[in-house]
Amino acid sequence: MKYLQGYAPELLAPVQRLIAEGRLGAVLAQRYPEPHAVRNDRALYDYIGAIKARHLRSAPPLAKAVYDPALQRTGQALGTHTQVSRVQGRQLKAKREIRIASLFKEAPAAFLRMIVVHELAHLREREHDKAFYALCLVMEPDYHQLEFDTRLWLTALEAPAPDSS
């Protein structure tokens, strides 16, 4: 349960029971039945732009937002934000990018929103501190629950299939 490290044992006990019964994925699918229609990079850019326009109007513009198939392979990041600075003439220009792991193409809509909110919050707050999570909560009031449930979903994806014998 690599995605759930650091959570209290009493919170993880029911999760371990659902995994043992082979029901974690089904429980999450019942709780989050809504898929999303954000299937390509252009749609992702527009989706992120709409959330940014609503909550972070004064944040710097995004140059790119893409699904990145390499991210899910690393096991570390599910999304990244980068800022590349270049000198153009006498000015310093910054390009900002957000990359979301490709596995979120198939995620429930709420989980995609959670990871997008997380990466957008990094436009203003670099560290995972109180200010960062406060900003996440402004953009998504259920952020903490969605983050936990996204971790459960990732755990369910990696859980071995239940024995049918």
C-alpha cells in the first residue's frame, strides 16, 4: 500500500479488509461513477484553463498542459508543474507547464479534478505547506477526501485480482 503510507492504522484497517475481499475497486466505482470527457491534451489544457480562470486569475499563464505516459511509470509523481525561464533580448520569459499522468484519462472525474487542483496550487505555492493546502481547499472543498480516495483508487489499480477459485 505504497500510496497510503503515513495514514493512521485505524484508517487503513477497513481498506486492507476491502483489498483482501477484492472489493476496493468496486466500492470506489460505486462512490465515483462519473467519468470525465477530458481524453486528449487539448481538452486537458482547456479543462485546466477553466479551473485556473475561476480560481487563479492573477497566476501566470500556462504554456502547456499534457497527459504524460512517463509519469505513472516513475511511481513518484502523478502530476508535475515546471517553470522554464529563458532570456529573450533583455527580458526573462517564463513558460509554465503542467503534466498529468496518463492513467488519469481513465480516472473518475473527481480524481482528475483533484490532481489538477493540486498542480494548479503549485503555481502559487511551491511547498506542500498550510498555505498550499488552504489554496487547494479554496479550489476544491473536498480536496483532502478526494486525495485519500485517489490514493485508494491507485492502490486498487495495483492490487492483485481476487482468486476466483
